[in-house]
Amino acid sequence: MPYFSNSIQYISNLLGQKTLLSDETSIIEVLAIDSRKIINPSQTLFFALKGQRNGHDFIPELIEKGVKNFVVSEEKWLKKVYDANFILVNDTLKAMQQLAADHRKQFTYPVIGITGSNGKTIVKEWLFQLLSVDHHIVRSPKSYNSQIGVPLSVWQLNDTADLAIFEAGISQPNEMDTLTAIIQPTIGVLTNIGAAHDEGFTNRAQKLEEKLKLFKDVGLFIFQKEDLKSFKKQLPGKQQFSWSLVDNSADLFVEKMERKTNSTKLTALINAKEFSIEIPFIDEASIKNVLSCWSVLLALELPFEQIKHRMKELAPIEMRLKLRNGINNCTVINDSYNSDLGSLEIAINFLKQQQQHPRKTLILSDIAQSGIPSTELYKKVAELLASAKIDHLIGIGPEIASQAGVFKLDKEFYADTASFLENFTNARFSNETILLKGARAFEFEQISKLIEQKVHETVFEINLNGLIQNLNYYKSKLEPDTKLMAMVKAFSYGSGSFEIASVLQYHKVDYLAVAYVDEGVELRKGGIKLPIMVMSPDVSAFEGMVKANLEPEIYNFRILNELISFLLTRNTKEYRIHLKIDTGMHRLGFLEENIDKLITILNENRHIRVASVFSHLAASEDAAEDGFTQKQLDTLLRVTQKLELGLGYSFIKHICNTAGISRHPEAHLDMVRLGLGLYGIDSAVKNNRQLQPIGTLKTTITQIKELEAGETVSYNRRGIITQHSRIATVKLGYADGYSRKLGYGNGEMLVNGHRVPVIGTVCMDMLMLDVTGVECKETDEVIVFNDELRVEELADKIGTIPYEVLTGISQRVKRIYVYE
């Protein structure tokens, strides 16, 4: 009997060494690897990957959620009695890749494969914009281009589509062979070859050769000629199409470029004929990405007038969801750059992570160019919303309104955005999380302006993907049973409160630590349920501390006795505390000679339970002080051994901070405390490229002046103009946390990719930049620090540390959280 490729029996025959099938009729619609992101459990096939966490550990929980199909690499699951299907394989990741490659072979329509150092996702999304008028397209969601992301993307291939666009990313040799077998592109696009992931290869040539493996069997290969001028081997593809800004032998040669204020006119020679297009971008990266897209359209033989019109209408790609404060104590997730089923699922999963409000609202437009009949499409959407427990749906557009009956929740519908705006009142939204998800044609930016809290034009943008990457980097250094406490004190080092804690909770850290009780109380109000240690518990805040189930750090007898007295008045049966031991830092903590007395007091008050005993390393990043670090560790181990014997029970032991995690694996003990490393900075490893700085502080130009030699700028006339200059005033000052020490040319900022110096004195709310020779205009963005102009550099210039710079960013600077 023949089986469809998505039937569990077909999949078990393809992959399985051994199988245990309790329901041979199961049909698989969704491949999953994350137990937290299950939307359609009955039609999900879960691959139990082994990484920092073992996916097999979550199988019982998933069965309770209704998942019935599993690919496993542990034979014990075939012996357990579960009403579920199990397929045993050697390697679950390779099995998922094999399944996706087999699925790909069943479709014969064109597949565009994209790789390169930068621009992959932008080119993919622009090609979708340019070609979705004529085609039903399957494409990678967001930037799903990894060994895991590619098979999840390719599984989306279906009979209703007639074109697919997938991107592939690699970071080391021999990774592309697997992705090539899965994508099997018919058209190949190499965006560029730059510095990204250079560290994983012997040299740039090796990286190029690895990337070109993707295109070995394509019918057409598209590339920038300069990228391959030194490539000595035969180019891939039966045919090649090149573009260039400098080489007139290229198939598409840009002979003239005219930049205007907000657009660029490109005049190119194609087959000895001259053609011109206008694009709504002026930066070099966008121009190069446009040329890759233009080449694809030419290869697909689109009429020139269509190309010209569509290129002019290209819209910027916002690849990340943005989490902002909204009106009436709401939280707004803005993901309105497009609307399709894949990206809606990603956005819904992010919405599910938010626990700060009990009510969740989705404002959703029609989903365009899905290739799926409306009845089937919105049935899938309704199932997604039901699974995610969305409370309220606002549908905008005639298609979603026509399917109103399939949505079983609080709902309302409008024919278009204008109708919704006519009926809008501020009072209709309050204390809820709102996800804004709309196709570009619906202009949801009009809605976002109404529901997002008005912001100061200086913003601190926090990349939550970077936070997750950094967390996983440090987790990879730990043994599986070593716990991790994340430090979110001082407003998460300036990065936020529950927004950061919510991500950490979702990614299963074991503990959080705050400085003061009120920080912990705010996290509880924001829906954080993790254990929270309070490092500076104030006696006056004990009531709130106990009520919020916070666990205090106890570092001297005064605080301990005050706590004992307080708990006696509450008749508390058991209360968890953390003991701080002073092993040489000499800031806070019990000394070793205090331990006998401490044991006596704790044994007299058995309602107080020691959750952990810890100390703080004074110089974990300094190799010259490793002997002192070892002495601190030895002291803690002696003290904890004595405490365990004296108390009669064990507890968590920890001493490592971020630098300690990196440099002292012998000191990881039962738990480590991860602080600034979460935010992309490790004092033990300078310029660690495996960490991602998560914060970008940005502002805008508010005015530009032309000044002549001899004139002066700012207070005390200390900014002296020595030649004809352009001076830009930006909306940032020392009240925002930008140090006055960075005035007088000491500080620099980035304007349209160029470093420019601060001139004159930094004012309270503004400062001035010398932008002479830099093409810029009023309202242009200015970068104060990011992953290029790093916060460590600012700290060095004013003789301080990154902690001080980050925590000094004023609360009037609005935080925006982005998630890809």
C-alpha cells in the first residue's frame, strides 16, 4: 500500500531502525524541536534533539499536551507504555534533515537558494515582495538558515506553491553539504563574501568554496563579479549571471549611480543595452542587495517595465519583532512588516512568552499570497490562536472577516484599516499584551502610532536573540547538571526588567538575582515565577519580600536576626535563604570564623532553610590572581562542608561569576552566576566574537548647521571650529547617561556608517557632532554604541567599566526589545 510522504508510516519506513506505532493513521503537518512551541500537537512530529538540554526529557510533558509522534535516539522509549508513536534513529537531527531532503524531492517547481556573508534574509524577503505578484511562494521564515532552520523551512513545501526561496547559512567547513541535499536549489544567489564567520575557516577562500557547494547543481548561478575574481576553479551552475559596480564585463554593469535624498537611480548596461531603475534606498548594502534581486528578475525574464515598477515600490525589511510599552499599561509586539502563516506562528510563540498581562490580543490583517484557500487558511489560523490561548482577535480585511465563524474567541472584524481607525478609542485597550501582525498593504504603522507609548527619540534597542545566543554560549560551558543563576539586578544592567527576565524564564534558567526587594516584586507582577534571590534585602521591605516569595541573601548576623524575628511574627513554616560567605573579597559575607555561631542559630530556627551558600570571586578575570582565586574556592568548600555537616542537609554551592565561568571550570560547582556575559561582555575574554552585544543605543539628528572657522560650539566655547564645518545636534545628553567626559572630541558616534567626533561640551539633553564630509540630513539615525562601536570602547575612553556605562543609561531612554 502506498503512503503519503507526511504519513507516520511513510516516515517510519524512511527513518526508523525500530518503531513503535500505536496509531498508524497519523498525518504529520508540523516538525518540532522545541517543547515550548507546540501549536498543533496531534499533527506534530517531535524530534528529540540532544544539545544543551536533552529533548527526550520533555517527552512525557509533550504527551500530556497531546503530541503523539516522536523521533528518538534512546531505545528505552520503545519499551514504555504510551499512547504514542516512536521512531528510533541514531541521530535525531540527521533524521530530520533526511526527512526534509526526501520531502524536497517530491516538488519540481523552481527553488532559489541563497547564501553569502550578509544580506541573505533581505534578498529573500525582497524577492518575495517582487515575485509574489506572480507566484505562490514558500520561503524560509525569518532567518531560518541553519542546520536546524533549513529542514524546518523546506518541510513547508506544498502542492499549492509554484516557487520556493530558501537561505542557507554556515559557520564552519563541511556544513553546506547537508544543506545542499535539503534545499536542492535550481537557481543560486551568492549575496556577497564578507567577514562574517571568518573565525570558523582557515581563510576567506575556504569559506567561499564551502558556500559555493550550495550551487553545484543549479541551472543558473547569480553572483557579484568582484567576489569571485580570484576564484580559480570552475564556477558552479550550467549558466552564470554576474553583476558589478566596477567591472563592465559583468552581465549587469552599473555604469551610473545617482543618489538623492531618499532614493537612488541606477543606470546599468545589460546585454549592451542601457536600463535605469529607481530604488527607495541610498545605502551601499541595500544597493548591492537590490542588484542581486534585479539579476534574479532578469534571469526569470520579467518584462523590464514590471521590474522598474516593482523596484520603485520595494519596502524596507524589518526582520525583527519589536516589544514596546503601549498606552494604558499595555505591551505592544509590533511585527507588521508582513503577514504569512510561518511568521505568524513565530510571533504567536513570542506572544505566549509574555506573562506581564493576563489578557492577550491579536490584531491581524488578511494573509495575502498564501496559495491556500481562505477556508483552509483561516481554519489553520483559528487552530493556532486556540492553541496559544489568545483572548481577543481583531481581524482587518475582507478575507479574514468572511471566515469569522471559525474563530471561537472574543472577536471583531473591520473591512480595512481605515474602518478600525474610525472606531478607535484609547480606552478600548488596557493592561494587555497586543500583537500587531499585518501585511504591508494594510499600513498597520497607523495603528502602531496610536497604541504604542510615545517615545523620546533616543532609544535603547535590546536584541533578545543576542541575549539567547549569549545564554546558550555560557550554558555550553557547563555540565548538564550545573544550574545557572542569571543576574538581572540594576534593571538588568540597564537593559530592562520583566522583558529580560521573561526570556530567561522561557529558556529555563534556574534562578534570577536582583539587588533589591522592589525589583523582585516588579518581576513577580510581570509574571515571573522563577526562584529569585535578593542580594540586598532591606529590613523595611521584609513584608513585600515574603509576600512575593523572594529569597534573601543573608550576609551578617544583624540581617539574619532581623529576619528570624520577622518570620516568628508570621508563624512561617519554611523560608529559603542564601548565605553569603566572605572568602577574600571583603565586601559582604560571613567570615570563616563565624560558621560555628551561624550553625547554632540556624539549628535553633529550623523553619529557615538554606537554599544555597556562595561567595564572590574578587579577580576571576586576572590570570595573575589565579592563586588567590583558588584560595577563595578552597575556603568556600571548607565552609560549605562544615555547614552541611552542622545542618544535616545539603544545598546549592556557587562562586563563579561570568569571568569565572570562562576561566575557572573547576569552580563551577552546583551553580554559576551569569551577569554581564548575558549582555555580550566578558572581562575574561576581550572582544569575544562568540558573544553578541545585545544593546544598541541610538538617537537622531535634530538640526544641522554650516559653521565657519573661528566660530565655537556649546558651553564655554570649548568646541572651536578650525575650518568650514557641518555640525549636527543630536537628542542625547548627560541626563540620558552619556558622560560629559566624552565631550571635546573624546567620544565618537556613527552617522550613516561613518565615525564622527563629539564637538564641544555635552549638554544635559543634547550634544553636537562634527559631521563634515558625511552625507546626512536631519532626522537621520545616530548610533551611540552597537556591535561595531562597542560599549567597552566608550568605557575605556572615560576610564570606567562597561557595567557603569550600561547601568547609567537613564530610565527616560525608552527600551525597545527586538526578537527575530
